[in-house]
Amino acid sequence: MGRLLLISTFFLGLFLCSGQIANQEIERKKISQHLQKWIDVSEKGETDRYFDFITEDFVFYVQGLPPIDNRDSLRAFLEPFFRDNSFSLPEWETREIIITENIAIHIWSGIAYITSKDGSNKFELDRKYLDIYRKDSNGEWKCYLHSLNTNN
């Protein structure tokens, strides 16, 4: 009887663990899809839609600049950036996504291309990114913290 209970407990644990792994993979895919949509909106320079992908208390860290920690300041940063520049991030790679309950950490890298619309400046920036996501009340992932740095 004890042996049967032990074996049953083992298989139940294995079954529950495999379900958690499957759920984690689904959530990782959702985060990756969220990021790709966010990149698409950024490449189109759509400031208003940019805010659909972030939390109300979003924080933006860019190497060499003070953190942007409110929506008005973020809009004041994004509007002239998108007006004056073309942005693209055609390829990116996830290094790791760690999920615990309603918080996720996404570590990824990619090469961003920024070109001034008047053609005077062109940048190729090999970057690493650290994003922290939270699930909102609708169960959707939103970025709470977006930080980037050079990838060297």
C-alpha cells in the first residue's frame, strides 16, 4: 500500500510538473509575441500605440540618460524621436525568460538601426535588453521596466 502511494505521488508530481512546464512555455511565447508587436509599433513610430504595451508605472532606462519614469516624460521623449528618426530592430534573440506567477524577466539582444529622417545620422547599435513584465488584471503581459545597454 505504501509503495503504491509513493508511485502514485511520483506520477502525480510528474504530471503536475509537465503541466507547469507547458504553461511556462505558453507564457514565454506570449511574452515573445508581445515584444514583437511592441517592436512593430516602434518601427512604425506609433507613439500612442507604444503605450498599449507598457504598465501605467513603466520605467525606461537608456544607457547614458536618466531614467524616464512617467508617461508624460516618456511621450516627450518618444514623439520627437519617432518624428525625427526611423527605427528598426529586424532581428532579436531571447537569451532567457524567467517567469514566476505574474512577473517575468526577459533578457534578450538585437541590433537596432536608427537613421535620422534627414539622412544626416545613421546608427547601428548592438544592444542587450532587460525587460520586466507584469500580468495585468486581464491576464496580459505588460512591460514594467525596459532597459538597454551596449552588447559588449
